[in-house]
Amino acid sequence: MAIKTIGVVGAGQMGAGIAQVAAATGRDVILQDIAPEFVERGMATIRGSLDRFVAKGKLPADEAESIRARITPSVEQAPLAKADLIVEAIVENQKIKQELFAELGQLCPPGTILASNTSSISITELGKASGRPAQFIGMHFMNPVPLMELVEVIRGRETSDAACEAVMELAREMGKTPVEANDFPGFVANRILMPMLNEACYALMEGVAEAEAIDTVMKLGMNHPMGPLALADYIGLDTCLSIMEVLHRGFENEKYLPCPLLHEKVAAGHLGRKSGRGFYEYS
Ligand code: 3HC
């Protein structure tokens, strides 16, 4: 199953990172989003990341330029019909993702593999919506995509061996280590990570310690590169809340109840770094 052209739907932080590592394999990439300002922001994210690699001497300037040039931004869905694999990285909402996959299932030739970067939603259910469950798979990248080595690969109930092998091989070519997980809510990464971030919210809400102190304990005490509250801000508090809700609904277990403080922050529009304010303030 040869993958020559890759489509990425959603030009946010994750989609831009996926487009960048996909183009770095030498393939042509179409980066699609619904509004020009979204695709422009995605292209700016990619330029910023490539510039950092160039400035550090990790990437020659001409190679960075070729990577950028292989990415074609688009606000139309039609060009995605040329892709052999499409990775979706839009908002973490099952209904919106299902609608998108139903459209992509109609648009693309039968051989095209559709992948979701969902952090928690059922791959089997998204695959069903696409109308091509054998050609459907989860490809869960970590933020920041250009730096993080893991790709969690999730097979739905009907995902074919060929689609899985193609995606595992592509992840390796992207310089990543793919790890297979089964289709449970939150898979492995977020089943373990999110309850920890949620617990940090409870610790803050209950006054166990200030945000900086909670983060310092986890950084210095557990050698985590970022404290849980800083990491939640980095991921986006709306995304963290959505994932906790998927875990809570999926397992029907109160231990996954999202912290009220997380609800409060999201309701106030304090979504973390992307909105300039979450547990911390960002300029
Ligand atoms: N592109 C290129 N370079 C980048 C970059 C990017 N997007 N982001 C950071 N860098 C570079 C910086 O330039 C810097 O380079 P230098 O050390 O040579 O100067 C280096 O990476 C380190 O960056 P910073 O100094 O800004 O900060 P840190 O040392 O804290 O590193 C980090 C940043 C790599 C993000 C590190 O803090 C980290 O690993 N944090 C944890 C991230 C994590 O857990 N991610 C998973 C989240 S869960 C997820 O994504 C799943 C989802 O479903 C929720």
C-alpha cells in the first residue's frame, strides 16, 4: 500500500505538526482547514518550528524550505481526493469527526486510508461513520509533534492488517516509534495521563498547594519535563476536559469525573496557552 500524498485535516497545533513531519519524509502534503486564517496560522506554526531546527543547526535551511514547499495549504476539501492517506486532527468532538469522515469516505477513492489523531474517541465508531472501517485507523501523535517520538496506533475492530502495517511504516519514516494499542477510551496515553492532570486540578482546587508548587513537585520529584498544570495548559484545557468526559462516559466510573475547576476554566474561556490564560498567564 504505497503512500505518496498525505492529507491533513485541521491546521491547529497538532495538524500543523503532523503536516510538518509528513512532509519531512519527502511526501507531498495537503494541509486543509475550513478558513484561510486557520491554514495560514498552521503554515506559520510550521515555519516557526522549522526555523527553530535551522537556528539550532539540526536542519539545513534548504531542506527546511523544501519541507515547507511540499505542503500545500487548502481551504477546499476537493484536493484531499488525491491523498493516499488522510490524517484528521480537528476538534475532539465525536459528532463533528463522524460528519467529516462520512464526507471523506464519499470523496476519496476506496483505497485511501483514513486516520484519526483522536486522543480518546472510539476508532471503531469513527471507522463506521467513514463507510470504510477496514481502511480506518487511529494515529495518535503527541504534542509537540515535531519533537515527541511516540505515535499511538489504534486499530478499530475491522481495521485491516495492510492499513495497520502501512501506518506503522509511515510513522517510522517520520522518525517516530509507533506503539499499538487497542480501542478503549483514551487508549493508553490519555487513560494514564489525563487522570493525573485531572488530579492536579483537584489538588489545586482543594488548596493542597499553589499551581507552581504542584508543578515543581512533579518536575523535580518525578523528573517530568513539565508540571501537570503547565502541561494541561499546553495541551488545551478544553481538550483535557473532552478527554476526561470520554473516559467518564466510556468507563462509567466516577474516578474519571472531570474536576469542577477544569469545567470552570473552560466555561470562562481560559483554555491554556492558546487563549493566553489557563492555570498560568501567557503573553
Ligand atoms: N518545533 C521545534 N522545536 C521545538 C518545538 C517545536 N514545536 N517546541 C520546542 N522546541 C525546541 C525548543 O526550541 C528548545 O530547543 P533547545 O533546547 O535546543 O533550545 C527545545 O525544544 C526545548 O524547548 P523549551 O526550552 O521551550 O522547553 P522545554 O525544555 O520544556 O521543552 C517540551 C519543551 C519538549 C515541550 C518539553 O517540555 C516536554 O517534553 N514536555 C512534555 C510534553 C508532553 O508530555 N507531550 C505529550 C502531551 S499529551 C498529548 O499530546 C496527547 C494528546 O492527545 C493530549
